[in-house]
Amino acid sequence: MSQSDSAAIGHVHRDDIGAKMGMWVFLFTEVLLFGGMFLVYAVYRFQHPELFKLAAFELNTALGTFNTIVLLTSSLTMVLAIVAIQKNKKKLSLFYLASTVGFALVFMAVKYFEWTAKFSHGIYPGSDELLSRQNGEILFFGLYFIMTGLHALHVIIGVIIILFLYVFVKRGKVTHDNYVKLENGGLYWHLVDLIWIFLFPLFYLIH
Amino acid sequence: MEQGNTEHKEHSHGYGLYVLVWLGLIALTSITVTVAGVDFGNIALPIALFIAAIKSGLVINYFMHIKFEEPIFKVFLLLSGMTLLVIFILTFFDVFYR
């Protein structure tokens, strides 16, 4: 196996499983962070089912669906970047990483237009327009902004991580027999995708 | 595969497997959007969550590679999932029977 060979030559201590375990522990703290918000969402939706439905009609389902597909595709290109580096195809891996960043930026651009459209209709946390509405709607939009906002923050952090990984691959710090950094970056990116998989039906698909 | 060393295990999955998983995820997305247009009343939410659960199963098992990882990772995942579930159940007991 090429990996035990290189470990024997390099004499560098490496614990890839330990590295991934650490990443997973971090991901669980993220799951609990978002989990708490999903819990708040669940309770308030249970208390205000009709108003949540009413408020959700104002979200753009087509844009939400488009962004879901963009994010799923970015997850694919991320995992393909790992397959490419495993096969020692550096250029291809760099191409997939760049595509992942590209899709992430498309996602953020769509989010920008969605949010500015809401702002121009006077809907943002604490706005007079929003506060004049009933409690359920205020809660819906409050949760919408905080949850998709925190998710968008994760997308931005993910982009920064992937840009670092791009440099690592380019400079040969991540190679076909040492790519645990790329795997851990990928895990983070897939978690971002995973959270969106739940945010999407809960906010955009209530009818 | 070799015995328990701490390096990567080789998985010779080609690009094809992941493209298939991606196609499945896109298909499930179109299903959940289509289903949302139909009035299923009270079971609309369980249906949407069920589809989301299948999608996350695909992402976790294939993209996040859990299916091919050491058993300890599955234990980790189960533990955190159960923790979240317990928090949800206890909170809902409080909300329902208040």
C-alpha cells in the first residue's frame, strides 16, 4: 500500500483517524448549536401552525430550490476533489475545489438577493412592518433570519476553509497519500449542506 | 485492506458512485418540492422530514464517508443523534403537557 510506504519513508507521526475523530466531535457541537434552533422552531411552529404557513408563503420557493441544488452540487464537487487527489490528479482536484467555491458564491449571491428583497418589503428583525404583524409571523421571520443567517455564516467560513485547502493542494501540503485536511474540510462543507437539507423544507416548503 | 493501522484505508470509489448519490439527492429534492405542492394536511410535515432524513442519510453515508469508516465513527454519530433526540422528546413533553 502506498500509504504505509510513505509513512515508513517519512517517519512522520500521523493519526488520520484521530484527526477525523476530532473533526466529528466539532461537528457534533455544530449539530447541537443548530439543533437548539431547530428545537425552538419546532415548538413555535407547533404553537402557531397557521401563521407559520402564512409567513412561509412570502418566501421564494423557486430560489430556495435553486439554492438547494447549488449546495448539493457543491457537496459533489467537494467529494470529487478528494477522489481526484486520491488518484494523484492535482489539477483536477484544484478544479473541483475552485468549482465548490464557485457554487458557494452562487449560493451566497442568491441569498443576498432573497434577503434584500425581504428588506425592501420592510421585513427584517425589529422592523415596523414585521412588528405590526401577529406573533407567529414575527417568530417565523425571526427564526428565518437567524437560522439562514447563521447557515450563511457557515457557508462563508466554509469558503475560507476551501480556499486554504486550495493553497495546500497547490503547494503540495495535501497530496495523494496525505489528504486528511481535505477530508476534514469536506466534512465541514457537507455539514453545511446537511443543515440546509433541513432548513429548506422547514422554511420554504410549508403550504 | 490491512489490519488496524491509523492511516487511511484505501477506498477505490470512482467518481461514478458520488455522481449517482448526487443524482439521488437531486431527485429527492424535486420529489419534496413536488409533494409540497399537494395538500397532504397533517402528514405534509412528516413526509418532508422523512425525505430530508433520507437525503441526510445519503450525505452522511457517502459524501461524509461514514458507511466506510471505522465503527467508532458510527458510535459517535449515534450518540450525538440520540442526545439531540432526547432533548427534543423531553422538551416536547413539556410543551404538550404544560
